[in-house]
Amino acid sequence: MSQIDPFAPAQLFGYLALVLGIITYQQRNDRNLKKFNACQSIAYGMQFLLLENIPAACGMAISTFRSISALYTRSIWLAFAIIAANIAVGAQYAHGWLGWLPIVGVGVGTLAIFTLEGIRMRLALLSCTVMWLIINITSGSIGGTILESLVFCSASLTIFRLWRAGRIAATEAA
């Protein structure tokens, strides 16, 4: 990892994913979160492709499709189909627990995007953030490592703000 060129094309895509990821997790509107998440996944996928982490690149391709699909439907059947495709990709390309980590992360994220909303969705996505942080560190991604570290902070702050707004609204309604 000491030979990482911070200006290599893979790293530049990682920096783009970094910017898009921060924008994504600052969204209080679930629909906007899904739109920005799809854009982030495209940049992230290109980065992992260039870093030759095929399971992670495939996971990002599936994540892109998932986020776009979730804009139009909350079908649990589509979610299960995406998870099945994700597992099929994992069986093809994943080797060892690090290879399966993106597959698990995409699976959890898929369930979250299709079946949850608000704070619950963001908490599930926060667990995915921890998985992607490990993936980025082991892949040598500078932007991705910074991204997942900042996303953890940004998402946690947004979750707190949503929780606080809910408490204030409940107090005012009482």
C-alpha cells in the first residue's frame, strides 16, 4: 500500500465517489438519497474496477441498479431478485471473507433501500459503511477510505438530526 499513486485514475474515481458520498448521506429526503447513492455507486464501481477488486466493482454495479430501481418501486420481490443476483456474482468472483464482504454489504443495503425508510434505513446503511471501510482499506483506496470515514460521521449526524426532529415534533404534537 506504500506505492499508491494518489493521482492514479482509480484514486480520482475514489475522490469523485467521496464527494458524491458526502452529498448522499446529507440528504434528509429518502428519494434524493437514493439518486445520489446511484451516482456514487457508479464512481465507486469504476474505482474498484481500476483497482482490480472485481467483487466490489460488481457489487457497485448491482448497487447502482438497486438504487435506481428503488426510486420506482419498493417491491420486496425485486429486492430478493437483486440479492439473488448479488449472491450469484459473489459465488463467481468472491474468494475469502474479504471477497464476500461487498456481497454482504450490497445485500444489507438492498434490504434497507427497499424495505426501510428514515432512521432505520440510514442505520442499516451505516452498518454497510463499516463493511465498505474495510473493503477500501484493504483495496488501497484513498478516497474510499476517507469517504467511508466521513460517511460514517455524516450519516450519524443526519440520523441524530432526524431523531431530534422527530422528538421535537412529538413534543409539539402533545
